[in-house]
Amino acid sequence: MADILSDMTRARLDEYVDELFVEEDDALKAIQDEANRQQLPAISVRAFEGRLLQMLVHMVGAKKVIEIGALAGYSGVWLARALPADGKLYTLEYSSKHAAVSRASFEQAGVHDRIELIEGRAVDSLAKLVDKGPFDLVFIDADKGSYPVYLQWAIENLRPGGLVAAHNAFRSGKVIDQQSDEDRAMDAFNRAMAAESQLESFILAIGDGMAVGVKKASI
Ligand SMILES: C[S@@+](CC[C@H](N)C(=O)[O-])C[C@H]1O[C@@H](n2cnc3c(N)ncnc32)[C@H](O)[C@@H]1O
């Protein structure tokens, strides 16, 4: 059996992957700088998770994508850049401050033409988006307690072969050492993903864990 990787080796391997496959350009760095200046919480995906999101877009040939939780627009720019010219990202954000920062980020990165930011509670925005479906990819990265509701919506509104991805599946390890309602909600969500018969699911053990599920073709 292979040796278990030490934390230090793991960190060095993350750097190795970063160096080979991840390019965080000036526009992406500027988004994080602006998020810090605006004192937004530092809870965006990391650069290699952004790159992973791009890979998922390419792997399912996604054209119509939904993101739940925009923050400063960091992951939104990674996602939008992976879309074809006629692709569209709908990103949903509750906070008007975060929405304003995201809009500026999308302009600055030159991807605003393929992104529609919808302000408000995600459940309300999702209800209004049903007519625009089916969707190719739904990325969940917002309030953990609502993840099961977002998952159900995704299953109903993805095309067969479409993909749902959820960030923070590991909650920095707290899904196996739960201390808060959010930890318990994330554990319940992961279990729901695993048990869901309409999905082929897994957790990619990258960064803070990315739960992924591909919608099966209906029989
Ligand atoms: C983890 S951050 C998103 C990070 C972003 N995806 C990134 O990686 O750059 C979560 C965002 O979801 C928003 N949010 C939380 N609850 C929400 C809700 N019910 N509806 C819409 N947005 C919500 C928060 O305001 C916050 O901006």
C-alpha cells in the first residue's frame, strides 16, 4: 500500500499542480485584491479549484451554467472563460455589495457579455430561471443549509449528462468532526449526493473538496 502523503508533501504537490496547470493572470489577481480592499470575506475558491471548474465546463461541453454564490466574481471569471462564445453563465448573489464588486470584476476581466448576475435570494432566482433550462452545469457555493434545495433544483433542471458541483464538501475536514450546523449540513448534503439515484456522484479530494454528480440519462 502506498505511503500516506504528509501534509507537507500534499502542499508541495498542490504547488506542483499549480505551477504546471494553473495560470492566475492579472485580472484574477486584481479581483482578489479588490475583494480584500472591500473587506469581503476570503472564502472564494482557490486558483487550482477555479482551474478545476474550467475543466468541468470543458468535460461536459457546458454552454449554459449556473453559479450560486458570486462573492467578488472570482470563480465566475474562471467559469465564464471556459465557455464558448455563445455560452452563458447565470450567477446568483444575495448581497448587493458583493453583486456590485462582481459586476465590476466581470467588466474588468472582459467576460461581462456572457454573464448575467441575478441579485436576490438564490431560491427565488432559481425559480425564475427554470424557463431558461435545461442547464449543463450548476456550481453551488453559497449558504450550506440550502445546499439540499439547490441540489434538488439542479437534478430537476440539468440535462442528462449535465453536472452539479458543490464547493467545500470537506469543510476543512469538519465533515468528519462536525462542530457547527454548517458542518452538519455539508455532511447531510454529501450523503444526499451519494444516495441520489439520479446522479453518478463523487467527491474530488482537491482543495476543500468538490462534490460532483453527473445526471444519469432517464431510463
Ligand atoms: C463562498 S461565497 C462565493 C464564492 C465564489 N463562488 C468564488 O469562489 O469566488 C458565497 C456567496 O454566496 C452568497 N450567498 C449566501 N447565501 C445566499 C443566498 N441564499 N442566495 C444567494 N447568494 C447567497 C454570499 O453573499 C457570498 O457572496
